[in-house]
Amino acid sequence: MKKFDLQHKAVIIKIAQKRGLHNCHRRFLKRKNRRGINIRSNLQQCSFCQFYFSKISQNHNLNSKNRAYCKAPSIFSFIDNCEGTCAFFENFLCSSFNNKAKQVVFDQLNCQNIDLCAETVASVLFKEMHRYGNKNLSGIYPQDDNLKHIVRASGVTKYLKISKDNPPDMFLFELREGKKSKSKFNESSKKEIQSTALIEYLNKCLNKCGWELNNNGKTHFATIVGELLDNAEIHSKKPHWWINAYLQTIGPKKGECHLVIFNFGQSISESMQTLPEESPHRKKIEQLIAHHQKRHLFSSQWDSDVLWTLYSLQEGVSSLAGLNSQSDHGQGLSDLIEFFQELGDNEDSPPIMALISGNVYIRFDNEYKIKSQYHNSSQRRQIAFNKNNDLYAPPDSRKVKKMRHFFPGTICTFKFNIDNDYLENLKNESNNNRP
């Protein structure tokens, strides 16, 4: 008959309990580690957020708190406060990619100005983070009733289908995503479908003010939009792009139109610097850079990256121009600048267009206009943003500058009025100038 010592039994029980607890703890750690891996793998599926984060993370420390509070600047606008708006998105992404943060709060309470472009970029990033990021996303509406009205109708909450507002004073072109695709024979690509939809939308905006685009106008605008989307698909090295717009009625036969087209990927400067050594455009820009360096014209806000971007706006300039048989590359931005100059050129409220790409911010507000100039016995449109429209002189630092913050892609955003009185005068001037 076997005997056992109670004291020994107690020791054996104690050891067994410790081992059991240790095994439980190991299982807990495994679950926790698996959860961490799942969070990281899910975040890696956020391709746009991941790409943006990879461009700015080296300059930021990740927030170690469980709750990330992202407060939008009082002027949440790429047009009027590009630096502050880019800084906000950097803060949001650093908070979102922190595994310790379970909740991310988007606070717009004290915003005094919100533009469609900032809300559009926020919508795209928030939707992707909501889908893959395993985060509890929440937000606070602006105090201002008009801004709340805009956010609910065309901002983050509309894109995430939290709100379904369709206010009578706003005519919406809801946020649309497209990407490069191979269209089948006799089948339109997404680019062509969305270009057509945008042209129809702009025509309806004009209809509300008693006007419409004629066939030449539709064709012209289709060419402009087509090249912009081509740039997004080809130059950026990323296939996705987004379009958003709205028209807000501000009086009888008068409306304020907001439009944004943007993509993630290579900046304009990065794309232009891929030009081959033998390219005449590369030789010209290198000549301009050498001139500015020799005369010490560069500064903290004006450097070679900004010059590459500014040069890309000139007619006929493209990273593809001269490399294939398509001679119309490099027309799109020039045509677009001229088109919007003419469409909304009103002294009381001039059209505003902003181009943001990488570290570069360029603002068009009709103080400086694109003009035809002679280059080697041929006429080309040029804009240099200085008094003499001279690319060998620095531009106005209020209109063209290098930012401290970075946007990994390209944004074209516009704000212009459709005014019946102005368009009537434009028509009369055009008729009077006919021979």
C-alpha cells in the first residue's frame, strides 16, 4: 500500500497551480500577440494611410495614449491653411498607427473655415482606417451651423453614411473613387465615365444659373479633366484618384462651386525628375536651377523642388512629353488654369485654385495670370507668379512656396462663383469682339 506525505502533496499542488497559472498567462500573451499582429496586418491593408504614414513617420513620435484626440485647426483648409491642415493629417495618422490607441477622435468643434478638399482627404483616410484599422473612430461637429451643414452634406459623415443630408441649397457631386483599369473593347474606362459625369455635373451647375456648356465647351473640359486623371494614373505611380464637388446657392442665379481632384503617390517634382538626361525639358529646368543657385535666389521657401513643380505648369511640359507620339501631353494644367480664370473671373470674388504636391503649395487667384509668350519662335502659355512673368526670377512667396509639412500625392482644389451677370457680360464681350 502506497503512502504519501501531506506536506509533499501540498508542495505538489502548489507547483501544479503555478504551472497552470503560467500556462494561462502564456495563452493570454499568445492571444495578445496575435491581436497585435492582426492590428498590424489590418493596418497594412490601409494602403493609402500606410503610404501617407511612411512619408511622414520619421519626423514624428507615436502617441502612447489609449485615446488619440485629433483637433482640426480653426482654418481646416488646403487653400487657406495648407500647413496646418497637413499637420493635422500627420497627427491623425501617427495616432491611428499607434497600436495602444483604441479610440481616435476627430474634433472639428472650433473650426471657423472648412473647405471641401480637407473634408475629402479626411473622408478617404477615415473610411479606410474605419474598415481596416480596428479603431473606434468618433468625431465632433463644428459649432458653426453653416459648417456643420457642409460637413453633414459633403464631409466625413456623409462618406461614411452616418448622415444622409441633401440640403436644398446645395447641389452635390458625391465623392467618387476611380482607378486605372484596362477597359474592354467598346467599353468606357472609369476615367472616361467619371469625366463624363463631372462634365454633366458642371453643366447642371451652369443650368441652375441659366447657362450651359456648348459642345465645344464640353469637349474642351473633357480634355482637361482627362489629362488631370491621366496624370493621377500615370505620373503618381498609384492607380487610385478621387473627385468631389458641390455647388452652394448664394443668391438668385448665383452659386459658389467647390471642386477637388486628388491622388496619392509621387509628387509632381518627383515625377518630373524622372525625365531622361536628353530631355529638352530636363535641360531647361537644370539651366533654371543653375541660374537661381548662381544668383543665390533660393531660400527656405523657394528651392529646386518648388522650381520643378512650377515649371511643370508651363504649356507643353510633362514627364511624358517628347517621349512618345502623343504631342498633347503638358496641356492639361495650362488649359485648366485658363478655363477657370475665364469661368469665374469676378472682381468681387475671384476664382481660387490651389495645387498641393509633396512639399509644394501653389495658389492661383488671378493676381498672376497665365499668358502667351514667345519661346524659340513659337508661342506658349507661361505663368511664373511674378511681375514680369519670368521663370528666371523668384515667384511671389505668398503664391508659391515650400511647406514644412508633406502631402504624398497631388491635390487640385478649386473655389469659384458661377454668376449670371458675369457670364452675361462675358458673352456680350465675346460677341463684340467678333469680326
